[in-house]
Amino acid sequence: MPSIRVVHFGLGPIGAAVVRQIAARPGFSIVGAIDIDPTKVGLDLGKVVGLRKKLGVVVQADAAKVLKRAKPHVVVHCTSSSLALVQPQLDALLKAKVSVVSTTEELAYPARTHKTIAASLDALAKKSKVGLLATGVNPGFTMDALPLMLSAVCERVDRVSVQRVQDARIRRLPFQQKIGAGLTLEQFEAKVLDGSVRHVGFTESIAMIGDALGWKLDRITDEIQPKIAEATVASDLLAVDPGYVCGIIQDGVGYRRGKPVIALHLEAYLGAPESFDAIDIFGSPNISTKCTTGYHGDIATVSMVVNSIPKLLAAKPGLHTMRTLALPSFFPGS
């Protein structure tokens, strides 16, 4: 197809990183930008995202006006993890008859926990003859799509285990805050209770794996513990003294017939001695893989979004997940 016309909706750290990658990638044309932050509205998009050049696109707060003028093929949507919170935004985009790739984690596989919203979005996308997808590195790749792809070489699968360990010093500030870095233990526990400290996506990833493997899961658990700094540890963005929280340890488990069959383990904290992603599939044959460098969370998230755009535009209308989309790969743009 000709150059893909893109509108960017949400210009936080991930949204801005998507802009920078799209701007450098042939095959795309940035035609609009939306954000409600008054410090960004009215500025050239290039300046807002930290580029040394202007992009000739002014950031605006009125999404309807941007869409009417820009006539994009796709909107890259990067605003919130909460599906209930972003549903009005997605409704408006789909009613404007434009495809959407989102980073909303709860949209990555929403049928288990947000069945009604998922059905509504799917119907609206089909009515408008456009596609809707949420993806990223996790959920979207490391703990769901990749293990499912690896299971294709098995004649039997009994159990799936995925581990993801990250030194959060290389991640963006909102991520470091989302894992509780710098908090006291009491502050950490309070934020876990209100939902502001946690990795969002374990339930979605576990449900995706279970459905793909034909397993009816009895229940899914999601447990969070703090990682406490034993010595002062610092990133370029913040420092954590001994006794304070430097990150998170989180375990998600899917049970089938009372037994744990899907286990996702995440450790993300400042100063982790190594970063890696490991997948173990127990069955016939057993599969064991380990990416010894780990998948860089921010770069991988943005790349999954960008490289999925052509696949979504070629897909049938409706709500898609990484189970239903054609296998993405690097999109060279020419």
C-alpha cells in the first residue's frame, strides 16, 4: 500500500518513542497528533518528542478535529492501561472509521475480564470496517505470543512457565514508578491495594495461553511482593536507599483442574544483576529457551506496535489479539 498515514494519540514516554520510530521509518507518514497536556498542545510534534527537527504536525487536544482533517489509515493509541478508562477514546476512534493499534494492556486479551466491553468494541470495529489491536512486549510478546509460537513444535503440552527479569535502571521513569521504586514498604503496600503499583497483563497473557492451548482454566491468581534494596541503588532518574523498595516481584498462575499449568514470574527492580527472558514448555518434547540479554521493554514495546500496523491494516475488521493477527515481523517500510 502507499505510505501509511498515522495519527498519534497520547504522547507520554511510550507514545513519544513511537513517534520517533515512525518518523525514522520509511513507509509511514505522520499526519496528526493528539494529547490533552496543555504544555504540549500547540507545539510541533518533533519538539514535543525530543527530535532535533520539526515534523510539521501541531499537537492538538481535539481528537475529532484531528481525525477529520488528517484522514489517517491508523491511530497509534498510548494513553492508559485501563480498558474501562480508554473505552470512550476507542469508541470515538472506531466511529471515525480508523484502525487502532493501542498499548492498553487490558485490551491485549480482554474477553475474560472485560467481556462486555470487548464485544462492544469488536462489533463497533466490524461495523466501521476497521481493525483494533492492543500489543506490546508484555502483554503481546514475551509472556504470551512467543510461548504460544514455541508450542507449535510440541505434540503435547502439559505446563508452561515464563520468567522475565529486568534491571529497571534502563527503563523509563513511569515504569520505575509503576514497580514502586523509591517507596517505603507501607507506601508500596498501599499502592498495590489501589492498583497503581503492579504489572498489568498477567491475567490477559494467561487467558490467551490457556485459550490457545484449549485449556479451561479454573482460576487465575496474581500476587505481588516488593523487592527491598539492600544497598543504595540508582538509575539516571532516581535513587533508592537501603530498606526502601527498589522494584517488584510478581507471579501470575493459571490453574486447570486444580493444578497450576501456566506460571508467569516477573522481577523488575533497580540493580537486578542480569536481565533475561526464559520460557519453559513441559510436554513432548520439552522446550527451554532463554534470551540472555532480555528483550528491552521500551524498545520492544514500541517496535511491536510499529511492526504490527501493516498486519492489522491487512486483517479482517474487528477486535484482534496476537492470537488472531498474522505473525508480525520487522516492517522495513519499502
